[in-house]
Amino acid sequence: MMALVFYAGVVTTLIGLAGIVWFFRRARRLRESEADGATVQAELRALVLLNMAAVGVAFFGLAITVVGLIMAP
């Protein structure tokens, strides 16, 4: 049973990490675009929420993984 919790945590962590990588790639692409500064800044502000969500998901997944490891026989 705890193996299931462990693997669920690992999958959740990987989803969060994928979100973080996606955020950095999109932010870099946005900064390299030829859009004006105000547009870039507004879109980066919107991406901050997605970045915080991805970090939260990765942290939550890591917490689930640790609980699975502690509770394993």
C-alpha cells in the first residue's frame, strides 16, 4: 500500500518539475521575442502564478514521497 503512495508522490513530483521546466522555457522564449517591454512584463506576471503552482505541486509530491518512504515497512 505504501509503495502506491510512494509512486504517486514520485509521479506528482515529476509533474511539478515538468511544469517548472515548461515555465522556464516559455519565459525564455518570451524574453527573446521582439515584443515590447510592457507586453513581456505583463505576460511574465501571469506566468508567475503558473510557476508557483508548479513549485507547489512538486513540493506536495515530494512530501507524499517522503511519507511513503517513512511509512514503508
